[in-house]
Amino acid sequence: MQIILNGEKLTTEELYKFGQLAESPDSKYEISICPEGIKRIQASEAFVQEVVKDDKAVYGINTGFGRFSEVKISNSELEELQTNIIRSHACGVGTPLSRSTTLAMWIVRLNVFARGHSGIRIQTLNTILAALNKGFLADIPSRGSVGASGDLCPSAHAVLAHLGEGSCTYVKDGKIISAKAADALKDLDVKKLELGPKEGLALINGTQLTSVLATFAIEEMKALLKVANLSTALMIEGLRGAHTVLDDKILQVKNQKGILAAGREMRAWLGDAGTEISKSHENCGRVQDAYSLRCAALVHGAIHDELLNCEEILNGEINSSSDNPLLFAETKESLSCGNFHALYPARVSDRIASAAATLASISERRTALAMNAGSSQLPTFLVKNGGLHSGFMMIHVTAAALVSEAKSNSFPASVDSIPTNDDKEDHVSMGPTAGYKALHNIKLLRDVLAIEVMTACQAIDLLRPLKSSPQIERVVAKVRRIVPLLEKDRSTSEEIAKLSANLESMI
């Protein structure tokens, strides 16, 4: 797989899919910069050399960093300056990031370079690409960034390995190998980086980690929203809910795009002709279903629209210039700015964390309806011979626990700020924290949806010999290959985990 970066057209979907390639030692990929991007990089590189030759103080090129921005650095120390910023900023702690996250971070940063405002040299770029294209990726501790001035600490660790310091993983002979970075570079026959003026700062001064975490979150949420639409359709059948809440006339008069998308997707699973299950309760006397069924298309639709908005913001972020200073070679300007601040992707992650909790919450409510014989008109806890057997009693409790955790995890990280760098950096985004929370809530949502799907399939099977739509019946058959009908109590932990891992295959 090849990706050619131009600084303008990278998408979250492309970034997510390409990042996943790093997880498999069998993946073959190549990253490159388009010819126009190379020209912009060369112009920016030439401008940096002019600044060095003129010996004027320009932040990030021949000055110290942050609070030391007023300290002028001599030309003879410029390489040491750029190497020092990598070493000093590589101070993270915590569990290492996944290889997919690290590769995606590099793709974002390289895409920024293609815009031509960073001042990196072509030779440095080629050295990095040579290592990346051979599967070389640094071990990056996950904690240490506040999301401004960019994701400095994790980005420094990403670069440190290319200097031949720290540890890494790389691909050799069909295996992913852990090693010291210096040994890996030697084994791969790739040169160590030697940094020129501004390059250390250029390599780390951006929102790449925050943007990647938000990107991974939104792509996984888009997939799980489709699963949630399916699980709702399954539960409508299992609880013998009214199909009429998905009538197109109802969806259209709400005048929101998302409700149409979600409602029509649910209706596509159920079909327009009605099912044996739906026809069996046409005259049951129930006037209205609970909100978790009746309002599902609206709730899911609101999440659908929010994800579209978040995706638009992220596509802008990963194609933006986030350096400081920004170099404008055509006008010979070096302009200090705050484009490294990660609030845009941080806010996206906070919204996704909340969205995941919302979907999990309404899913749990539908599962709860199935537990009660009064609302389900099925055996209590969906098991025959209740009392001797507890059925789905505790499976629902697990869902409730997960939802409560997701709610507690939904306070927006980006509203917090701790001033750093002697108050020079006095407002920060906490973007990585927001990203980690979003991804954690997505994991919780995944398990909650798995519980709803297995609960709905249990309810549908208790309605036999009545059948649902062909589409729903195919899904039930897939689920049954993972989770057998529960007729007697058994441990279901492994079944929940396996179904959770295979939810997308149900679509």
C-alpha cells in the first residue's frame, strides 16, 4: 500500500487504515511526498539557510525554546541545539503507544512538512522515510503531553529513535522485533538522523498525537454507530416493538439529516414488508414503546451528525500547518504563532467520548427492557425455568457497570488547563487525555453493544417459530456461531469478548 502526501488531501479514513498496517509484520507499505510538496520543502529549507547565514535571531532556528526564546545560539551550536530539544523533551512515562498510533503520527507530521512551512531538509526527510518504510518505529511512552506546544514529549520520543537512541520495534524476516534503536538502524542499514537548524523543533512541534487519537476514535465510532443501528433493529424485533417509528414520513419531518440516515439504516434491517414477528403483535393493544426504542433513530441520528462535523474538523487539522514559527519562503517571513495548540482535535475527542457514552446508555436501556417480563412479554431475564437459572440477569448488570463507567469518563478533558514552561505556555489543550478517554469509552461501548446484540438474539429465539426479516435472520445465525442460545446458566465472559471483537462482521 502506498500513500503519497501533499499536505492537503489526507483523510481520517485513509490515515486510520494506513496506520493499522504497522500492526502486521506482513504488511508492505511505502510513504512518500508528492513532487509539489518536495518543491515547497526545498523552498522552506533554503529560507532557513538564509536566516542562518544572516545570523539574525529567529525563534526556533538560532534561539533557545520556550522561556529561553530570548537566548541567542551561535551558528556553531545549532546542530547541538536541535538534538538537545529532542533529548530533553523525551521524558514520557506510561504504557507505550501502539505501532499503528506511532506510524499514523508520522504520517500526519510528514503531511505537515509537505505544506512547506516547517524548514526541514530533504535529506532529513529521506532518512526518516527510509526507516519508516522498513517498519522502524520508536517506542513512545503514552503519557507526557498536554497538547500544546504541540504533542512535544511523545513526538520527541518518535524522533529520538531515529537519532539512534532509546528503543524501538522494526520488521525483519516477517517478524516484529524489539530492540535498541541504534542496533535496529544498523540491522536495517539506515543512517541515524543528524539534525540541522530548526529541524528538531519542526519534528515535534505539532498536534500529531492528539489528532491521531481523535482520528482513531472517530473511525471506530463510525463503525460502531452502524452496529448500534443493527442492535436497535434486533431489539425492536426481540421486544416486538413497533416498526412504524421508522416510517419515512416521521423521519423526514424532524428536519435533521442524521435521523434519516439512522432510521433508514434500522428500517433496512427490518425490511418494509413487515415480518412474522411484527405481524404477530399488530393488535396487541400497546400504544407506544419505551423511549429507548421509539427515540432510537433520533438519538443515533444526533450522533451521526456530530460525527460528520467532527470528521470535517479533523480532516482540516491533519492537513494544516501546526508549526511555530511558521516559515513563508515566498515572503521571507518567520512568524511566531499558536497553531500547535491542539484544542480542535481535543474537543473532537471530548465530543466522541460523550457520544460513545450516549450510545452505550440508550443501548443499556434497551437491554434492560428485555429483562422485565412486563415490558418484554418474555420470560424474566430471558430464561425458562427462572429461579433455578438466572439467565441474563447479571449480563445486564455488566452492561450497567460499563455504562456508568463511560458516563464518569465523559467529563471533557479539554476544559482543564495546567500552565507549563514557567507560564510561557499558560493555556494548554490536554488533547491526548481527551483522546485516551474517547478510545476507552469506545471500548466500553463495544462491549455494551455486544451485550445488546446477544440479548436481542436471545429474545428473538424465544419467539420461535416466528421469523424476522431475512437480513435479521442472517445476523442471528452469525451470532449463534459465537454465542449459543442460553437455555441453562453458563459463564458468558468469553462469549461477550468474542462477539465484541467481531461486531463489525455482523454488518
